Amino acid sequence: MKKPNPKLPGMHAAGRHTMARTAGAAGRRSTQPGKVRPAPAPFSAAELRQISEQISAAWFPPMAANRLTLLDIDPWRLHAYWHVAAQDLAAARASLAGGGRDARLVLRFTDLSPRLPGAQPHEHFDIEVEQRHNNWYLDLWRDAKHYVAELGLRAADGDFIALVRSNEVVTPRAGPSPELDFRQIEVRSPRALPDHGSGPEPNQRDSLLRDLFPKRLQPGEDYPLIIPAPGAAGLEEPAFPALDELNDVDAAHRVQVSSAPDRARDAEKASTGAEFPVIQAAEIDPYRALARRAKARMLAGIESRLPPVAADTVSPTDLELLPLPLPIPAASEVGIGSNGDHGKTPLLRPPARTGSALAGQQRIPLEAMLGSTFFSPGRGASPVQASADILISGRGTLDRPLLLFGEQVALAADGSFKLQLPLERGPELAALLHQLRERYEDGDDG
Amino acid sequence: MPQGYQCIVLHAHLPYIRHPEYESFLEENWLFEAITETYVPLILALERLRGAGVKDCLTLSLSPTLLTMLRDPFLQARYLAHLDKLRRLAAREVRRTRSDPAFAPLARLYHEQLETAVDVFDRCYGRDLLTAFAQLQTDGVLELITTAATHGFLPLLKTETTAVRAQLLVGAQTFQSLLGRPARGVWLPECGYYPGLEGLLEEAGYSYFFTDAHGILNASPKPYYGLAAPLVCPNGVAAFGRDPESSRRVWSRDEGYPGDFHYRDFYRDIGFDLDLDYIKPFMLDGQTRIHTGFKYYRITGPGEHKLPYEPEQAAARVAAHADDFVTRSRRGIAAQGGRTSPAPLIVSPYDAELFGHWWFEGPQWLEAVIARLAAQPETVALTTPSAYLARHSSLQSATPSASSWGDGGYNAFWLNPGNDWIYPHLHEAARRMQALSRQHGAAAPGSLPYRALQQAARSLLLAQASDWAFIMKSGTAQEYALRRTHDHLARFNYLEQSVLDGVIDERRLQALEVMDQVFPTLEPAVYS
């Protein structure tokens, strides 16, 4: 808008000042920073009204530049508005054959949405419009589309002269996303509320952590929450029960009942420096390898049934695992129906008390995986049920308590510890892994 | 530890309406009615809850325009004058109805309400209700947040990123300058979100926002916990989704609590029912009938026939509706099956002015709901977004879908043949404001060019208010909305040209500063 400044009637002559266009030039009148500006002479309501009316009458802005703008209204509707100077339109028309007498003003929409491999990119369609309307409402047939448009003249022979190009617009999604990736990240803000006491007090933090997994925090009931490291003085059970014990439901139950930790004794041992054996990495490695392979199989099975997902939607952990070979699991590998020597703790095992098991080379159905993993909550009943344990080992500092889900972990004399926890089906699988890892990494030295 | 959480959010917003160029102005009453009927009752309820030791019971969004108006001495004085007029009317009503057993108690009720408003507004808080809200936040009763500067509908401003950025930054700065601390979260005007907005929210210092239900349910990737847990955008800004069920129970004309036949009817008002000669002294112009706030009937039923309002019966319905809300909340949380990480959450946001102004019994109901939930926090506990995130900061990463809480769930209410003409002007002005700020941004603060730049930015922001497009569509006060949009665009255009020409009429600039006295600390550089 380059409208000349008109001399408006009723202007307050004493209030008009002229400034040079360059900063600091003579003639600029400005108030020094920090100086108190003198109060203006009082305004009467009538004077304010007069100034307001004068400005509104004379200064409503015309459109100046050639422009085409697209706005999404909803998943199935777009709005386009435009301004093209009459002389620009006439010049474009004149440049067409025959003076463009038969040319029509059209909005040419180009679909920029992601396309299937091999499909022709950038399909377009035209909508004939009239210049005098300057805007258009366009109904669409699909949601979540990505468009750009040009306003131009299309001659009878198909020639098209673009006058102005629009912004790009993406219409909203009308339904759930097909992407099923699940990743947890931290909220950006500080977690504590400094200004009032609504946040958890320091001495409540343990109980907050404890609440994360309440079912696993009832010592001595369903499952041994914390299994002391093997060889601890006065303890009867090893940290990692033998495989046959765990595959035998009753035996496992017996272990559970009898292995409730004596925390007072553990704490006493820890504080007095009683010796705990150091856990060797080799003891854990078989389980880690087994876990990686099981997860890789699971992901591969799911991937084959899901629509393509952009690489950046897959978590780093998944990317690491995906390239692994995907053998059909043997029963011995998953610790089912065999006493194979891959490890003492199965990562997949038959559901407790049903006694069902997978045969040697049987492929685990995709539906079974989906029904028991975080990828597809709430799907129908699965013919196969799976359960898993997680093994946690590490090292802490003896002079500071190491808490896991609010429970103090008994440390060996060198600070090492080893735990076994059950994983349940459903979303807690991912959450538990994350929380454990985070807490673990947040530990002093562990 | 509770099984889950209930987060109640009230969004308080009114457009900037201040007309010193008129002795009185009808639309200024929107603020005055909201103070008497909503904000003061809300403060009283929260103070009672504070006395009972309740914490984190409410999240209250105060829009920057409302904050500015509540702190404005001119409007504070006009509000007291408005109250004085109504108190005179109340005295007359008490006399007029003294022999009427149905209406006399109601006249006394309104008389008492007005006296209470004077007590709270003038004597208690020295005309500054922001002090009350700030103290309630300091005491841990509520969390205060804010919204975009003039409540611009951001999905339709997004073609000009600087326009959206300025709306958010000026809003955040205004909140901080008037309340002394930054807001952690933001209420997006009309819940209007589009993917990518979270980057500008982060820039403005916000850590969370709200969307309508489908903004979360259609998020990408698909939300694992549905609406029962917030999401975190990839940049770490959290998104809370509105629970449609609890919203419907309050909002729905047919199913909602406010439609109960025992509640007070909004539309029957002595401003329309009594003889003009009697009511004339209390009309703005002595001629045009308006709502006075003295309403003596209950909803009664769908027809025209109305029965007198009976507060005791209404109070019983308030208790029943509070019980119903709490019961359903607990059921909803229980249906999540005991999940604890992240804990189930129900987010129930409402327009604040619904409570007390439109729904007379709303503040009582809100207080009853809060008291009931606070009494049994082991099942469903009240929380605020910040308190919840303090406990559950690790959440699913996903980007919400474009959405709003307007009719149809997207942008149609603010973009349709009734109001589409404004967008070419708003977008054009935003582009020119950016160019102006870049070209003249070196002007010394306090100098005429700087002040003209500031005032141009104020004019643009005021033109962008979503209220004008909303009113143009809804039809009420349409002429006023058209005029406001036109006036602010014209003022922007005038100021822009003055700066470009290097010719600034100080008297005119002062007049515009007097009329549009909003965002005093606005820095034009937000448009650079």
C-alpha cells in the first residue's frame, strides 16, 4: 500500500511533526529514551471519535500485491483467495494466441501429497473461476492432502500462463493415523513447580516411583520383586533360578514364595561390607542376545503387515535391531519345551498354569505378537500368550541407596546387583523398559 | 496415590473493548457482567477451597486482552459506575418486590451479589482482580496460563509466520509483565492447532497446550493411550486433549447440566419484562432495552411459560450434577484399568464465562465438584497440567492433528462466506508489519516512529482477534465486529503510511494510543 498521506480535515495542526527519513537526521522529533513523555492535552470524547472516524473513512487498506493464498477449512474443503492487478491479467491474456479471447481464468491445483512408488508425481486439476469473485471454496474428496495452486489463464489449446502461485497447504487428517510407532520422550519443561507445593516433595518421590508399577511392589506376594545376587550369605536361592525351575510353574511358584528378600539382612550385609560375588558380563550376554533376536523377529513380523513408515519414525533401538537375520525361532532358543543351554531364564514361555507350549519350529503367528505387544493394544484374543522376564544388573555406590520402583536394592560389597522382574503383556512392556533404563542411567555410577 | 487425575480448565477471555470516545458503550458491559457474575464468584469459591486446603484444583487461562482490561484504571472506574447503577436498581427491586414471596428473595439475592462484588472488587482487592488470581496461584490453588495476544485464530494466520509468532510472544510477555511470572502453558485460541505450531509455542516459552479430542486421537503416530494421557510433540512441548464426554455434560444444550429446568433462565430479564419508564434510568441510552442481570425465572421447560426461580431447588440440582460429574470421572479413570505410567487423566476445559454468566449456578457446581474430588483424592485427584507433568514427564511422542473446538472441529466457523473477506487484509497487513518493523526497527524506544510502530502492531493484533470473525458468523453484534475489524485495519494502514512517509501526527498518534491502550510493553521487533 503506497497511498499518499492525505491531509485529513480536522487535523490538530499543532500535533503534526515532520521527520527526516534517515535515522538521526535533523528534523526528527523524538522523545529521548528514559525521559518522561509529557502527558498529552486531554482529549474530549468528541475529538477521539472524530479522529477515529476520519482514519477509518480514509485509510481502509486496498489490496496491493498480486497474491494467491490457500487456506484449509477442514479435511475436505479449501478456500482460495487472490488478487491480480487488472493490467497484469490483460497482459497475460494478450500474450496468448488470438489475444487470449477464449482463455479461461483457472486455479490449477497440484497434488504434492506423498505418492506410491511408480505413481506419476504432481498430478493437477483445474477449477475455472471468475476474476470478479476473487475467492473460491473447493470441496475435496480426500483428507490429509498436500496442495499448491497457481492462478492463471488456460487457452483453448491447453496453453497455461500462471499469474501467481500460492502457498502450500496440507488439509487435516480426518481419522486416526496409520503410524503406530511408540516412543516416549521427556517433556521440555522443568519438572518441578518452584512456586507452590503442588509438585512431589523430595520425600514423596519414592512413593511416586513405586506407584508406577504397583502390582510388582507388593513384596512376598505374587512374585519375587528383588532377587539378591547369587551367593549372598544366608540366602538359599540363587539369583537366577535354573531353567527347569522356571519352566515348571509349580517350581517357579515355590521359588517365588521362598525367595522373598530379607531387606534388613541385606542392608546390614551391605553396610558391613559383606562380600557379594561380582556378576560377570558373560552371565548376562546370552539373555541379551536372546532378547535382541526375539525383538527383531517380532518387529520383522509386524513390519511385513504394516504400511511403510518413514525411517525417522522408527526408534533408534528398532533401527539397530531390524537388520538382524530373522530365523524361525526354535523352541530351544526361546526356552520353551527344552532345557537348552542358551540361558537359564526364558524370555518367552508358556502362560502360567495353562501348560501350553510352542512346538520346536512353529512360527509364532503375527496376531499373537500383536496381541501381546505394545504395537496393537486391545486387539482380539490371541491363540498364543507370551510372557517375559527382564534381567537387570549393574553397579551402584554403596554409600547411597539405590532404588528401583521405590524399593531399595541390596548391593554386593563391590556395589553390584542383579534383579529379575516379570514383564506383563500390553503397554507396560515399553514403559517398563524405558523407566528401568532411565532410572538405571540416572543412578549414581550404575 | 490416586488411580488417575481430573484436570479442570477454564478459559477466560473477552475481546479488548474500551471506548473512551463514548460516555458509555454497550459492549463494555461484557466485561462488567463477567466480573460480577463469573470472576468474583469464582474468586470467592477458590478462596473457600483454599481455606479447606485444596491444591491444584483448577487451571485458569486469562487472555492478555482480559488481563489488560482488568488492570485498566479507566475500565475499573467504569465498572464501579456500572455497579453503582445496578445497586440503585437493586434497591428499587427490593422495594418493588417486597410483598411478592416469589420474587422478593430473588431481588435480595441480586442485591447481595452486587454488594459482594463491590466488596471483593473494590474493598478487598483495590479494583485489581489480578491480585486475587495471582495470590491463588502463589498459594497453590490454581495454575494460571494465558493465550495468544488478542486471541487470534492461529490456523488461519499461519500463512504469515510472523503474525502467529507475534500473537504468541506478545501474549506471553503481557502475562509475565502483569502477573510477574511466565505462564508455563498456553490455551490456543479456540483450541486451534496446526502441525508445526509447537515450534512457535516453544519459542514463546510454553511447555504445553490443549487441543480438542480429535487433535489427539488423529495424532501421528497414533496415540497409544488415546485421550487418557497427554502427548509430547517431537520438540518436547506437551499436548493435552479435551475429553468430549465431560465437555458434553456441561456444554450440551440438550444433555448438559445447565439446561436443567430448575436452573435460572438467562433470557427472562427485567430489562425486557418491566415497563420502559421504570427501567429507563438503567438503560445505556434511556431507550434500548438490555439485560440488567435481574432474572427471576427458572428454565421451567422448553416453552415460553416460566415459573419463578427457586434457589434451594437449584442448589439441590447443583449437588446432584456435581455427584454425577464426579461419579463419571471416577468411572472413566477406573476404565483405564489401573494403569499408572502415565497415570490416566481426564481434561475438561470450558469457557470461564459460561460459569455464572450463562449458567448462573455454574460457580457453585464447580466448587462442589472440586470439593468432592478433593475429599477423596485416592481415587481421582485434581491436578493441573504442570503438576501432572511433574509426575509424568515421559510421554508418547506424537504430533497432534490440525483441529479446533469450533463447530465441525476445524476452521469453518472462522472462515466462511460471512467473514472470509477479512483474511486477505489480515495477511497483507501482517506482511507489511513485518516489512515495517525490519525497515524502521532501529527507531529509539519512546520516539515518535517507535510509538507509531508499536501502535501499528497493536492495531494489527486487535484486528486479528478471533472474536470478530466469530461474531460475524454467529450474527450477534455483527455490526460491531465489522466496525472493529475495519477500524483496526484502517488505523494500521494510517500508522504504517505515517512511518513510511516520515510524517507522524503526534496528536493523532496519541488519540490512537488512548483508544487502543493495550500491550503497553509491546516491542515492534517481535515482527522482525
